[in-house]
Amino acid sequence: MFEEIKMNPKQKQEYLNKGYWGGKTLLDCWEESVENYPDREYVADDRGFCYTYRQLDQAASKIAAYLLEKGVRPKDVISFQIPIWSEFVLVTIACLKAGAVIHPIAMSYEEKELVRSMNTTESKVYFGPTFFYKTDYESRILAVKEQIPSLKGAVLLDYAKEKSSSLVTLNEILETYEPLEKQQCAHGLTGQDIAAILCTSGTTGGTKGVLLSHDNIRYSEETFNRELKLTKEDIMFMPAPLNHATGFHHGVIATMLIGAKLVLQQKYLCHEAIALMNQERCTYSMGATPFIYDILRELEQSGGSLPHLKFYLCGGAPVPGYMVQKAWKFHILLCEVYGSTESVPHVFVRPWETLELNGTTSGRAMGAIQVKVVDDEGNEVPVGTPGEEISRGPNVFVGYLKARNITDGVLDDEGWFHSGDLCVMDENRNIRIIGRKKDMIVRGGENLNSNEINDNLEGCPGIGDHTIIGMPDDRLGERICAFAVPLPSYEDLKLEMVITYLKSKGVPKRFWPERLELIERIPHTGSGKVKKYLLCEELKKRMEG
């Protein structure tokens, strides 16, 4: 299953010698936390669910017993499509107890994406809600489960709606199964074994399964906690989806390692989020730009405050200086972070430096993680010179699932992950992201492949040559903008006509253009590539005009 793991032997030995990697797994970490902090609250959500470390351990042990009964064995994959609920954490810990590989799936995945994803991972069990936010997930899994030969069971979370099928529910498991004993848990794995498969954001064809070992995740989050000086007394509010690297690593795992508390809101609503953070006395938070943008605007308009919140870590788009200053008016230190699913946010501005740096940088690397800026030939460039950001360290992923050729394209033989992002480094090794080599649009923290969005426009009535670029947006970081050459008699082509076409093709809403610009000619290079920088300049002129 994971034969194509790519680890540089020299780096692996160095990490083992220095103690960055070892025999310790996330299950070992969990058991230590349960022993040290049994009665401390671990996770609470806005639905009224709350678990201490001991309570969650007991519940997860029952789910693990169900998994073993279904024939799940260490290194088998468990897929789950769960909202920002405490049950996401519950199933995660159950997977650790069974030795299963954690495979959280985005709530936006529809039938084809589910089949492709779970067949690629050879998933043994699926967990998902009966219903959530206008979507019937029960009918969705029922429609596809026969197309997934490896699937041995499907479990429903029937909180929003009663089940209409014979599938077992999570509550039935919790009511009928005895907890798995500690000695029955999967203690035979090592830190180098795969702990999780996280899917990169993007469209269906562009999604990849990122393989992360126990060592990758543990090192990342132990270092994250240490460098931010977090303790068991800290309480985190996590507004990001938990299947994303930010929510999974820095929310679920980081808090668990130190006996801290995680607070969840199932659907982000700004006014309610502020009330929840105050109610739970949250000391820090992390997420994409839109969350903090909305919070600051709400505080300005309502006159409210967040007296317990020390800092907010902001990723997905550069953080301008004026937002740093606006946050500080409410005594919140706003710190930019940078990273990816493959090299989980590994660069950040330290809270005590953010006011001085004031939005001029994404920060510097943490711990033993190395960052370099290189040219197209892979040579390190001088300070102040633009180049590609590459990183290497105990946190960096060990390959894409069943895609060695794609792995080799970004993870070189020396262990460096080539991000495809352009940046500039200063004399203090702080980097500033200035663009992307990859054609990605970062909209609200989600990476969208502009080339594949562009492919969806093929065949749209009235559109000739066309391309997609990112459009700057204060709240979301970027939005989707389509440039198109209208065909004769379509000179007044409207965005609504394009969206009607995309709807008819079944293209998900998150891949629809949000602005349409008509142009006489799309500029191309001699080799046929679109000169997107010229279109960005043109869009800027039009927006200013």
C-alpha cells in the first residue's frame, strides 16, 4: 500500500540520531496525555458536546473495538467525512488506537470524488453524517459503497437527521460496544509508519493524497507548541475544516500533545464565534484570512472585545500591515504563517515580533526545518533576490499516495520539498511570499487550480480563448476571475451566462468564476503559455478604474 514512501536515507538517519524521529507514535502521545491530564477538557463544540481526555479515550476505545470487529488491521485506511464536530476528533483517536491510517475527506466531496478517493486509499470503513448543511450524505454513501470493493463498513452520525437505512450509527456503536483494552491497541507501529493521508485542496483531478508519518506530524506539532510557548492552560479556537492541514495538525494534534483544549464551531458565523471564544476563554486561534477579517470588522462595529485571545495565526494569504495594527487595537497579535499540506505551516511570524515586522514577512522557519530560496536550476539565490521557496525537515511529507512520478516532481532526492511559491528572503531568514510558480488561486485558505477551473469553460457558448487568474480580495485573499475573448455576436457576454453553463455541467460552485472580464486578445508567450502577469496588471487597472 505504501511501498512508494520516499525518505532520504541520510536525512532519516540524522533525524533518528537527533531524536526528531523515533519509535514513538501519535497513539503513544495520546496515551501519555490521557494519563497526565485525564480530567482536563480536550474538545468542546458549539453543539454542546464536551469531552475530557478520559471521556474521549473511553468513547474512542469503543469505536476502535468496532473497527477491529470489522477486520481493520494496523495500516488499513479509515475514511471519514465529518464536519467541524467533536466526533471528528473522536474518530481520529479511534483510528490511532486501531493503528489505522487517518483519511479525513472534505465535506464538499461528491459521489465521484468519494469513489476515486476511497478506492485509491483502499478504505476499509467510512464515517459520515446522515445530513449536514443542505446535503444528504447518507444517500451519497449508499449510492457509492458498492463501487468501493475494500469497504467493510459505513457508519452514520445521525445528529442532524434520523437515518433512513440499515447502516449502523456512531451512537449505536457507543451504546453497544465494550471499550478496547489498552493492551489490545496497536502498539507495534513506529514513528516512520504512515499516520494520515491528507488531501490537498483543489479540483477533482488535481487532488493528491499526502502521506504523513507519525514522526512528521509529531515533530511538526511539538515544535509548533514549543516555539509558540503554548501550555496545557491554552485553549484554541479552530475555525478551519479539520480535514485540512491547519485544522488537523495545529488544531486536533497540537492541543492533544500538551493537554490543551480545542474549541470547535460547526459552521463559521462571526458574531457567534466571538461569543463562543469568550465563553470558552480561548487564548489563541488560527485560520485563513477571512476569519480574522470578519472578526475585526465585527469588533469595530459592535464594540465587543476578545479579552482572553493572545494571538491569531493567519495563513492562506499575505497579512498586510494595516490588519496587524487593526488587530492590535483589540490587543490581538496577528501573525502570518506559511506552509502547505506537504510541509505543514512551517514558517511563521513569532507573536512577540509581529508588531515590529508589521506585515512585511511570512516569518522564518521553526526548529530543525530548513528553508532555502533557489533559482530555476536549484541554486540558492542571494538575500533579497526572488526565487522558489523550498523546505526540508522532519515535518516534510514522504510522498503522494500511488503517485511516485508526481512525488519525484516536487520532493527531490535530497529531501527538499519544492513549493512552487516565489519568495524573497531577508538577512534574518524571514521570507516574504510574492507569487506562485504554480497556477493556484488561494480563496479563503483553499487552494484552487486555475488551469482546471479554466478547463471547465471549454464549450461555453460565446467564449473563444480564455484563462483564469486570481483577483485580489481583502476578505478571502483572492477570488476567481475569468478573462475571455467573446465570439461574434456575444460582445455583451455576462457572468450569469457563464455560470448557467457551468451549472448545466455540474461544476461545483466553489469553482465558478466570480468576475468576468472581456478582452480582445489573451496575451501568450512564443511557446503558447498565457502571460498571466499582464492580465493581473490589466485587471488591476480595471478594478481601479
